[in-house]
Amino acid sequence: GNSVTQMEGPVTLSEEAFLTINCTYTATGYPSLFWYVQYPGEGLQLLLKATKADDKGSNKGFEATYRKETTSFHLEKGSVQVSDSAVYFCALSVPGGGADGLTFGKGTHLIIQP
Amino acid sequence: EAQVTQNPRYLITVTGKKLTVTCSQNMNHEYMSWYRQDPGLGLRQIYYSMNVEVTDKGDVPEGYKVSRKEKRNFPLILESPSPNQTSLYFCASSFREGGYEQYFGPGTRLTVT
């Protein structure tokens, strides 16, 4: 079956620090990969995605590169802000691989201190 | 505005009292899904629907029912809620299954006493 493993938190950083949240996956077929973000009291929002190997997704200063050889999709940001404090979920979905929805990691709680 | 709406947002109920959580999307999406979010477990899929009158079980379907009589609506039904169904529930929709971005509703926090 499909699975996603991501570092669990909380991860606490100071403002302007460099951020990396690791994500690795196992999947049958060729998955699309996603990072979702959940701000306090809200639903999940798509942060970025990549649909094939070596694609780089980017949004709001965040980036992640689809690495098929290492089955990874690590999330990075060069300089985090307090407003980036949230829970981040790595997820995958297999196009045409049946009717499965998203398979999520357990989420990483990120806390940015001023 | 493209969105997924859920109602109610908060619900406290007692064991065994049937309840329905509604979900509606205005994006003409074919695919809809329900997830529950629990601490330490992340999000797990309960049921999904690929189109009208087509539904199937996800990873944790026990104790839940769904229906898809119209494309825009996908209600979640708990016929006899139990305390282990206390959770945060999210409805989501996407253009199609597999590989497409899913749009999430704001969540329904359910407490069963």
C-alpha cells in the first residue's frame, strides 16, 4: 500500500531561520506529491505540488523537489516568518491507481518564534 | 467563490443519537471524500465518492455511512455515534480522483459523550 513518513514535531525555529521538513514515501505506481498546510482552526490548504520526478513545486517561498531515486519530497524555506507557524502535511495520490484519495503523513507542527 | 462548506462546524452529542454532517461544493467536482483527523494519526480517509451514486470505503469506514445523490453534496451519517468517533472531520473535493489537488472544507469538530 501507499504510505508517507514525515518528521513529527513540534519543530521550533527562530524567525528568519532555514526550514527543512523531511518527507519520504512508498507508493505503487507513479504518485503525485503534495504539501498541505493547516493554520490554527482552519482546514487544509494546498501549499505546493509536483506531479512527476524532478519537478519542483513552489509557493510563498516554500519549495519541494520530487526525488524519485530517494522517494522523497522534502519541504524547504530559506527564511521563515512567525506567520508560517502551522501544521504541515506531506501527502501523495496515485493518478489512475484506483479511487484512493490522498495518503497523508502524520503532520509536522511548526512553531516560529520571533 | 470556489469553496467546500460543512455544517455544523461544532457538534456535541450523546452516544447513539443519529447525526448528519453536511458537505457541499460549488466547483462541479466529481470526486468527494471524508477524512477524520486525530492527534498522532494524521488524516485518514473514511469514505469517498467518484461521482453521483458511486461511493466506496476508505481506510476507516466502520460506524459511518455516506450518500451521493447530487454531485455537489456528500453528507456523512453517523447512525449510532460512539465516543471513539470524537474527532475533527474534513470534507474534500477534487476534479477527479488521483493526482489532483483536493479542496478542503473548514472542518467539523464532533464530540460524542
